[in-house]
Amino acid sequence: MLPSTFEYVAPTSLDEAVQALAAGAGDAKIMAGGQSLLPMMKLRLASPGTIIDLNGIAGLDTLEEADGMLRIGALVRHSDLEKSELVAERYPIIHDAALHVADPLIRNRGTFCGSLAHGDPAGDWATVAATLGAELHAVGPNGAVVHSAHDFQTSMFETQLGMDQILVEARIPAPKASQGSAYLKVERKVGDYAAAAVGVMVVLDGSTITEASIGLTNVGPLTIHAADAAASLIGKSIDDAAALEEAGRLAAEVSEPSSDLRGPEEYKRDLVRVLTKRALRTAGARAQGKEA
Amino acid sequence: MSDKVVVTTTVNGEECEAMVEPRTLLVHMIRESLHLTGTHIGCDTTSCGACTVLLDGKPVKSCTVLAVQANGREVLTVEGLEAADGLSPVQEGFKEEHGLHCGYCTPGMMMTVTALLEENPHPSEDEIRKAISGNLCRCTGYVNIIKAVHYAARKREGAAA
């Protein structure tokens, strides 16, 4: 299967890429890893007239912590995140998710930012980015634009990214003292979408939860922010089993799964309840330094 | 119709040049322009891993990389595994442990495993299973494939000693 014909542009600077995107007048697409875009082009679900390949632009593969933020450049592959010691140690939710994005071969090509810009409603990274409060830095003809990961995705394959903007970097606030996070995903097989997945982040003072954030993947039209579930935890102890159970119940309540090959609605809803509880326990243990 | 472009790639250690359309996939350039047909096309939908090659040392699905994206880069295909002194440890392992039934997934499997052993010379069974989780064997011959990887790991260690 071949994609439709297109013009291939390989800029060596972001400025050139922005110009090429503007010249494409809505018919150009940015390619980083291409692991979602190319399959769509082969199936003719997408037939852009121009492909602008970011791979020749130096400096987009930044993966580092600087000025209190983790910077993930547009060419940072899923496998870079999976193998990064910094990420495993300080951002365990990212490490957890990286191990379950697609399969190991796709992870060597596909990128974190590309996945967000692609806007697959069932994407794991949208949940992770929102749960960690990521800033998404883009550039366009009028300069830099910052989007919030929380409301970045607007509908299926639609995001706030303008047609003339390129997502160049995600910035994630560095963890506070006693912060823990986790991502738990149930999938039928490697490379499948989640039957359900839950991302959580908690900040503790001793054992008391002072901040919490919970995101749900593929149990609704888009990533769901389980705000009530997260709010219910504030002031509670991470060791309070009833509080975690209640958060799980509230998360399940706000989920909107549909029955499909991955299971009936009731099953998925209960998965959300159980995964939320478990993810909170794991994140809590990590916040207390009990688990690497 | 887009004009053809020249792609210069180092394939199995040799510099190769091909004229391809921008939409040409790497696997097609390898098979049809360079006539290296050891790399198989399986699902063509980024699912099966039969077309796995190493791009700058990393295993990728060559049906989901544009040929132009390999310009100036190094590609290793199954034809490049054999050394002057015979089969590579991975190839020998697949032969000795019968790590194949029909053989269709074998080139891709061997490329993924070659990269795994470079990164992790002594993988556990669990690590092997995870590493090959993007390569499907529809004969389901995974048990012998895992044995083949262990064989190759031992063989490499012996060769290094």
C-alpha cells in the first residue's frame, strides 16, 4: 500500500518548517515519527499534498530537566522516554506509559509530541500530559504559542494546534517533594488501544494527600479528567483504603466507556475503579520513596 | 505526480543510491530498487514486524518509514547479518534451535533480536518476550525463538571471551 503522491520537504530549521507549513495552505502535514500519519496515508484516510519532515532539524530531540521543567522535544521518541533514567526516576507515570505505547518497534520511531498533535482520542500521552499539567509549546508564523495539555484536544483528531503551528516541545513541571505518579493500562495485546487506562499524580505531606490529579484513557470520547475523584482525596491519607475506594468509585462514575471488542461497558467501568485505586497506591508508595 | 528523488543510503555497509518517489516506503526501496528481498512485507499496516530492519542501529518497521527518510542513514537488513566467517550468532541460534516454522517472520525477528543483544547481551526470558512483542510469528513458534535468542547470547559471549 502506498500513500497518495505528495511533495516532500525536509527543512533544516524550524523557520523553514513554519514557512513550508504556511505555504502548504492547510494541505501540508508535519511528520515526526510518522507512526500514525503514515498508516493513515497508506489507508488513504489522509492524503496531504505536502509532508514536512522534522527529522532533519537539529535540537528537537531535547530530553532534559531545566528551570524546573522536563523538556520533551518534538523528536523525542517513545523509546527515549522508556529508556531514560531521569524519566524513570522522576516521572514514573511517563515511564509506565512509555512501556505500553504501541510496540517496541513503533516506539523507536514514534514521538511524544507527534502523538499529542495527532490527537488520537485513545492516545495514552494525552492523559499523561494532562495529568502532569504539561505546557505544549508550538511555533507559528506569528511566533511562539503555548497550549495547555489539559484542554489541548478538542475532539477526535482535533486539537488546539493551529493549521499553521508546529508543536515543538512539551514542558512538564518537575515533581515537587513527595510527589508520586503512575499509569496503569489494561490492553488485550501489545499494540492495542487500552481497554481502560488510568494516570494519577499525587503530592503528599507525610501521608496526607495535598494535591491529586487523575486522567482516564479510552473510556470516553477523549481523555477524561476525573476532577471530583481527585478532589475527594485532598486532606485524606494515602493509607486510607476507604478514601482510595471512593476515588475509584467517582472515577468510574465519570467514565463513559462503550461496549466493544475490548469488553462491555460495565467491565470497563469497573476496570477504571480498580485501576484508579491501584494507581493511587503505586503513586503513593512512590511519593514516599517506597518504590523506585 | 511528484518527481523522483535520489536517496543515498548505506545498506549493509555499502553505499547505495536509488531513485524513488517521496511516497516510496523504505521496504519497497530495499526490495524493489536494491533487490534485497530478504526483508518481507507482511501486514503492510504497521502491525506484524516482518519488514523490520535496523535504521541507524534501531529496529523499525520499514513499511512505516519513507525511503527518503533513510537518506544519509545506515540500514541493516537480514542480508547484512552474515559475516565473512559465517552466520551471525543470531542466525546460528535460529538454525540450531529451530527458531522458525514457515520462516516468514524470521528476517524481522532476527533484526529485532540482533538489536536487542547489542543493547542487552544477556536478556532474561521476560526481556526477550517484551523485545519481540512487535514481531508476530503466526506459526506461534515463540518458544523456539526464545531458545534461539538464549543460544545467540551464549554464542556471542563465547566469541567475546
